[in-house]
Amino acid sequence: TLVSRTDGAIEQVPLPDKGVVQKLAVAGSGTMIGFTLTSAGDSILPRYSSTLMVIDLAAGRKVAPVTGLDGTPMRVLGWEFAPHGSNLIALSRDRSLFAVDPLAAGSVVPLGQFSELGPISRDGTTVTVIDPFGSSALTIATGSQRRLVPSPLLGDTSRVYLGPAEVLSSGGARLEKVVIAQPGGTRFASALVMDDGATSQVIYRTPRDAGSIESFSVSPNGQYAAIEVVPDTSASISDGYYFDAKSTTTQTVIIEIATGRIVKSIEGFSLAW
């Protein structure tokens, strides 16, 4: 459904099949919308299964699949628009990573084999990828990789385990979700840190270390981070959704990256900048 922000007019966009829409996103600039579609029913060979689709609103309301190197619709484990324009990065079901321009037929560039896809840097040059050996920063233009290892915490000797990371600048500074081992090794704290490649500094952790950080995203100007937080995991209750279940207590905390100052905290999740 498309809803006009000016007059509230509602327009239904027909899909090529009945099914479940997931991983919906809008290009940072231009008129492109993307999502995955999985056909309804229990067939072992559905018509669409996590198939990446796009709509170019400048060219009508037609839903079109994104095609791979072989010209067939691409089934993906993850995907993300680059920050500028309509180009996107997609990780296929066979763990192949591609750079794709949906507006140019046949514009599919293989980037390697990976198990997971992380965020793209705000300047569009670098994407975080994960393989069986850990995380790497992959330069999209060249395919070169730099292994990511969490730097020691500033003023803290606790052991740190790396989670999702986003490269913030060409200098290599990055924002990272980490897990910090607590004394005794029986408890772990969830935190967001700024890592300059030499040391890491905590800029957000859950109150009393009772919660968990589910995900985070950086604002287009690189000034803020939106953090999805479950404040207390011991009291967490699922919302019961079959797809993408969330805790009913999930909050989004927006912080200023440079200072760690909390700007706003609101109920809910899946913030889109």
C-alpha cells in the first residue's frame, strides 16, 4: 500500500502472487522500493521464496524481480540499498554476494561468498560481511577485504566479542555491537562501541546491563544511531508473530554518536531514517 504524505490518498499495489512481504526498504534517493516476496501456501517449490522485488515509482507501479547472473529472479538471504541512488547489495541463497543496479539490465557484479550481509557504510564504499572466520569490511569497488577484530575497551580489560559492525568513514572507524564478558564469565553485557582500530569506547549499554541490543542503524549524516533495545531480557515476552517476532518491550533509543548522549527513547522498532 502506498500512502500519500500530503493528502492521505491510498493506492494499492498489486503483487505478482499472494504471499508474505518482508525486508521492505526505500532507496535513500530516487524512486525505488525493494522487498522480498514469499508465496503463500506450503508448496516445497513456491513460485517465489524470499525473492527480491523492486518497484520504480517513476516508471509506474509494476513489481519486478531482481535477476541474477543467470537471468532468473534472485532469492536472497539479505539485501540493502546503497545510501545513494538505487544500487543495492544482495546476498543470494547460495551465499553469493552481488552488487546490482536494478535500473540497468544485466548490471550484476559478484563480490564473493559470505554467510551473512551486514550494513553498508554511509558513503556507500564499504559493506560489512561475515564468513565462517568472522567479520570483514569489503570495499565494494575493488572486492578487497579487511578482517574486523574488536579493539580493547578503553580503560577495561574485559574480553569483548564482536557482533554486527558498520564502517563509518574511509579512515576505518566503525560502530560495533559487542558482548562484554562480566567478572566470573557467567554473565555478558550488551553494548554499542566506537572502534577506531586501536581502542573501543562504549557509547551505549543497557541500564544495569539487564537488557540486550538487538540491532542498530546509523543516520544518513552519520551523526546519530538508532538502537533497538530489549531493556530487560528476563522479563521479555514475544509478540507471537510467525515472521520476525519481537519482544513486546522493544524500544528504540537514539543516541548522538560523538558523545553517547541519548537524544530520544521511544517504544517500537524498525526505524527507517
